Amino acid sequence: MKRTALTAVLLLCACLSASAQDAKNPQLEAYLEENIFRTGVNTNPYEFLPQAETPVPRGYKPFYISHYGRHGARSDWEGEIYAATVEMYNKAHDAGLLTEEGERARKEISEIVALHNHMDGRLTPRGAREHRSIAKRMFNKYKKVFKGKGKTVRAVSSTSPRCLVSMAAFTSELLSLNPRINMGWDTGEEFMKYCSSVDPDDVRDEAYKLILAHAAEHPADTAQFLSRIFRDPSQCRAQVGAPAEMLDGTFAVAAIAGSFDYSDFLLRLFTPDDRYWYAQNISMNLFLRQCNSKEFGARRMAMPESEALARDIVERADEAISKGGICADLRFGHDYQLLAACSWMGVKGIAERLDATQCLDWPGYLYSPFAGNLQIVFYRNRQKDVLVKFFINERETSLITLPGGPYYKWEDVKESFNAKQ
């Protein structure tokens, strides 16, 4: 989804590094240092993180896949911050104040802003590659689903251009692997009823208060940052204005640099503490506003789009089961809807009831990166019994609303969805 006002507020508050008495989660610290782009949580480029899977029950074969995917890596929303940041670095350069790292930061920021080219929310080449890679792995893993004549794939998308281009990348990869697929594409306002959703205004406003309270406890280490950027940090204010504004602008570009295939250099200008607390704020923002949080989940789950997506999944799957020939339904949308719908359906890792304190350590980058996706794989035996298994970002998961798993009887899954309506 679009960068919210919260992101700008968090940056302006420089809601990052911690005081000595704050306890941190060692596992979250390790995850963030393993891949620093995870700091941005939902601006983290897609990671394929394979893991062991539970064997398919004897006699069952995959025959159909139901999918919902977020668009791939994109540009961010520039507002006024990009131009102001470039200007600050240029002024410092002209005054001869930048260190070697400062000059590199200036160069990369200028290049990324130029690539953005005033096009907010535009899919980048990396975003298209993410979807082609996911499609290729899906095809190769489930060749029995996609190979052969008479195979039909139905693809629909949000009306957003980044989602449409993501759909094009994904489906073109499938067609390159089997040109005989009968591929259908569609978009329009009716599909927005389950391809996109946002939290209610009152939830957003109330959640901001909790998020900003946490952010205010962790001011950024501006001294460390300026010492890396400026030869004489004491000259910063005289040359470019408030130091926090330069830090904020740098972070705004750093968090999206991976979308343009840049390294994590800009993020490394910030301390590990800075990155840790920023990631917490973003995870808190996503979970409180889009998932089934204890504070706001009842209101978020009442929004109709999640139920509409579940209903579409059921109706299209039942049609595929009864008619045959339909091998996949693909949907392309946004991260807010992915999180809300997975919460509504009970997908483990997303649907748990966490409060504002507990969700600080929720590893959101595992669940809502660019190109994040839900795949429901359908299996059938000779007796026509149907089992399903859920995957989030290509990792096997289960439903917290049903016992057992990860394989479930399709009728049980439908019943669990119907019980929520």
C-alpha cells in the first residue's frame, strides 16, 4: 500500500535508537542483522526462504492452486522529502564537508531519487523479477498442476499499475514454461472488493497514538550519523539545517534502496539500535492496523474485503474441483489485504491475537515483504477426497482455527470460513 502519514511522522520523530535499560529480543536482533533490508519490514525485497515440508499423504496429488500475491518491489512516495534531502547533501558537498561515506551517500541518494523519477508506487525491475521467480518455482514444484493441454489459469488484479505489472510478470513466466496454458487476465473496480483493503480511519488514528508513544522513547543517534557524514559535524546546522531532517531523509531513501537493486550501504549509516527500533515501529504499525490485534482486530476483521476474498477463494476452488481443467486462480493486490485476509482466515504467524507490546517483536518482514504471497495448494486422491495446505511466502504453515494440519479437508476449511461470516 501507499506510504502512510505514519511513516513520515516516525521519521520526523527519528524513532529509533534505545537507551541502555531497554531490553531487546535477541532473535529479532539476529534476524535484522542477517539481512538489514528487513529493517523496513514491508519494504523488504522478497526473500525465498525454503524449509522442510510435511510429506503429502499417500495417494494424494496436487491439482489446483489458489493464490493471492502482493505486488513486487516498488518505488516509495517522495512527498517533499526527496528533493530536500538531495539539496542538503549537495550543499554539504559544495561546502567540502562530506566524508568519503558522505560522498557515497550523496551519490546513491541522487541516483535512487533520479530512478524514482517522480513516479510514486511504481513497480521496479526487481519487483517484476520477484514475481517471475515465484511463478517459476510454483510451476517447477507443481508440474502436474500446470503441464499438459487444456490447462486454464485465471488471473485478476487490483487496478493499481504496480499490481497489473506484477500480474503480467508472473503470468508471462508461466506461459514461457507452458505456452499451451489458457491464460485469462482481468482487472476492474469489482475486483478491488477483495484485492485491496485499508484499515478504518478510527483504527489508524488510535493505533498512531500507541506507535508514536513507543517511537518517542527511542530518539535517533544523530551524533553517530553526523560523524560518518560530515568532516566537521558542528557545521551541519549552518550548512544544511536541522540534523534530524538530513537523517530522516537519508532513512527514507535507505529503506527503499533494495527495490532499485542498491546495496544496504545507506541503512548501515545507522546504528544497529536505530535499525532495531525502526523495525519495531513498522511491525507495530502493520500488526495493530491490519492484523487481528487485541486492541483493534475486531474492527479490522469487520471490514468486508477479507471475507470477500475468502468467499472468492471458496467459490473459485469449488468450481475448479467440479469442472476440472482450471489449474490456478491468481490474484494480485496489496500487503494490507494480504495481512488482513490471512488474519481473518487464521493463517499461523499472522492471525495470532497480539497486543501492542507483544507485536513489537512480530517478525513482519517474514509475512509482508514485497511480493508476499498466500498459496493454497489443493490435493486429490482417486476417491476424489480433497485436501488443502497453506503456504505463506512459499513456507508451509497451518491454520490456528483448525486442529491438526498442515493438510486439511477442504470441507473443514470451508466450514471454518463460514463460521466467521
